[in-house]
Amino acid sequence: MSPIARLTGVVAERGPDWLIVDVNGVGYLVHGPVTTVAGTKIGAEIALHTHLSVREDGMTLYGFASADERRLFQTLIAVSGVGPKVALALLSIMAVDELSYAIASGNAAALSRAPGVGQKLASRIALELRDKLTAEPPVGVAGDSSEVVAALMGLGYTQAEATEAVAKSELPADAPVEDKVRLALSYFGRARGVG
């Protein structure tokens, strides 16, 4: 457990992936996922779950909106070749449950969408962590449809988009996964008014 596990204060400054949190007159520089930082306002109070990284060249504090987000960050940085920057990039493109599902279902293509994560590293992350994370289908998706959601995420759609496509497409239960994916893809074409 990090010696600084939680930080509550007022956002004094912010950048694209960092905040300065004023805690009783002391400003803490906290790096975090883009989604966490973007959801803050200067002058607003914030509570972050934190992880302190101590290295030879200094100490860096990372902050997260939830304990689950921090836990996944810590799991990711335990993988060889995954540093805090890569872990933050992954947490910046997908929500915690979406990222956990992508890893557990071996969806390296979805992971490789993050900046700095090539196909080789994405495959290593999926291989090393797939048994450590639960592969629960997204909320509202039947177990059989989870493969279709994973395939759509592999094509670059978010979990929310893929789940919506599956939910709003009439997928025959006995059809092969490839056919279900084609039907779900046609939903995106209809939604954009194409075809």
C-alpha cells in the first residue's frame, strides 16, 4: 500500500494529464488518466485514490477517481514493459470495467488503441493478466453476445457502442459469431444513415 493512499483537497491547477491539488496550503502534483483530469474544475474539491511511485530519479504521485481504477493501474504496472505512462494511457481510453473485460477476453486489438501500446505489448498484457481479471460480459449483454462485443471492441468501437449495437440488432441465437458481428456492424451503418 502506498504511503499516500488518498488525497482530498481543492484543484489549484490542471493540465492535460495532471492536477495540482491544494491540501491545506500544500500543492501536490498528481498525474492521472485523462478522463479523471478532464472531469475536474479549478477551485472544486476533489478526493483521489492515490499511488506513490518511488524511483531513483524521484517520486511521482498518481491519482484515480475510484479504488478500482487505482487497483487496475497497479495490476497493469506489474506487467513487464508496462510503466505508469502506458497504464495511464490504457485507463484514459477505456473505463475500468471495459478495460478489464478487454484484457480478460484477450482483446489485444482494443488495448493497442492506447498511445504507446503496440500489438506486441497489448498481447503481453492480455496474456499475463487474463487470468487475474474477471471476464464478465458488459452489463445488459447476454453471455453468448459477449464474443460479439469483444470482436467489435477489437475493431475499434468502445464497449458502450458495441453493447448498444448488440442490444439493438436482432442477432439470431444459432448464427455463427462472424455473422452476428456482421449484423452488429450493419447497425452502425444504419445509425449513420448509410445503406
